[in-house]
Amino acid sequence: MRVAGAPISWGVCEVPGWGHQMAPERVLAEMRDSGLAATEFGPDGFLPADPGERSALLKSYGLGAVGGFVPVVLHDPGHDPLPDVRRALAGFGDARTLVLAAATGLHGYDERPALTDDAWRTLLANLDRLAEHAASLGLLATLHPHVGTVIEGPEEIDRVLTGSRIPLCLDTGHLLIGGTEPLELARAAAGRVAHVHLKDVDAELAGRVRSGQMTYTDAVRAGVYRPLGAGDIDIRGIIGALTEAGYDGWYVLEQDTILAAEPAAGAGPIEDVLASVAFMEAT
């Protein structure tokens, strides 16, 4: 298995006011020291914008580049998302995976609009157009169903699977919080899964988000994401189903977190990352 990390496991996030943002030097050093092979890029500004400088920085820590999470508005007929995606891809260098999210156009992930049929037609057409553009550059575009975006729950995922050709980024945590059983989706749509984000989840807190008792942000702050093997998702079952189907892409470890302050040396997010790496080594 190819196992990578992501800066969000260290609390580094694109959402304004998310929490304390750790410096790239510490995050990358802890990725290296935990045995991860590569990383996704994180939000704009976390790594150098120039692809050569970005690649050199990652290589100096012994890390490869997987690709990047790019939230863009896809459903608005008056907005062309292609320029936004082109700007993001300009910094990819030798990374090959574009992870799209269908952004709402609002800040954060705590509220989202319902789409009209016309907005759905626009979104699905844009997904295929962006996937084709990425393929023309030798890149793989995937869609990431994500809490607080316009593609969150089972009906929306089904609509993407039937109405477009874009592959999926299967994020185990966002799927469960959004109401989809990730193992069932891994079995039913294995042929559409081209990238994987592995999270474990506290199912009780996830249920409170689905029922509206708690915002997504508050749930992250309360620890809805757990180290692999310490939550309620059948991570081993999902890996087994994907392996049986021939999946040979990246497994990106993610335990989204919100930090109040800089952790002490050797403490903080690295502890959960190390627990997840140990789980993967035993799987």
C-alpha cells in the first residue's frame, strides 16, 4: 500500500479561522519521521506556489507529492471553474491527483444550499469537463464527497455516479458523517474509486452532525475523527474490498483536527498520525 499524509491532520486548513496553523517545517518533519511516503499539498500558501520550489522542499524532507484538494464552485451557471482549477494545477509539478470538492461558495462547512435541477446539470457537466482537462495534462481528477459541500450524502453521490464519468475520492470519514456507509460504497462502486482518504470516526458525534445537533466544525473540535482503528469504521474491510477490486492508488491518512495552540515537541497531531501508521503497518 502507498501511504501518504495530509496537512489537515496537523490542523492546517483552508477555512478562515479554523485554528492554530502549524509551520510547514514542523509538519513536513513530522510526516517524514512518522514514515509517510508522500503528502497532499494542503491549502494555498502552505507550500511554495512555484512547482519547482514546492517539489524541492518536499524532497528535502524525503516526501513525494500526491496532489491537492481543490474546492471549487461547480454548480453556478455564471461561474466558470476552469480558471480556478488551472491556477491550482499550475503548482502541481510532478503530482498527479486532483481532488475536487463541490464548494458551496460559502465560508466553511457548516451550511450548504440545495441545488435546483439546472444547477445539477451545470455541476455534472463541469465535473466531466474538468476531468477531461486534467486528463489532457496527464493528471487524474477525482470528486471528493465532503460534508458541507453540495455533494455530501448518498443521493448526491448516486447522482454523480449516474450522471458523470468522474472517478471518486473515497473519504471514509466524510462519507460516514454524510450518511453513506463507506464499506458499502467501496464494494458497490470500487471501479469508480481512484483515490482514498482514510479517516476513522466517532459514530456518536457523526450522528449528532447529521441530526443538526452539532455543527461539523464543532464536531471536529470535539474529536469526531479518530486514529485508524480507534473509531467505528471498518477500515480493514474497506482496504480489503478495494484491494480485491484491484485498487492500487494512494491511501492518504487524515484525521482532521483543530488546534488551539502550538503543541509541545513530540506531542499533538503526531501522536494520532503515528497510531494510524501503526494500524496500516499491521493491516
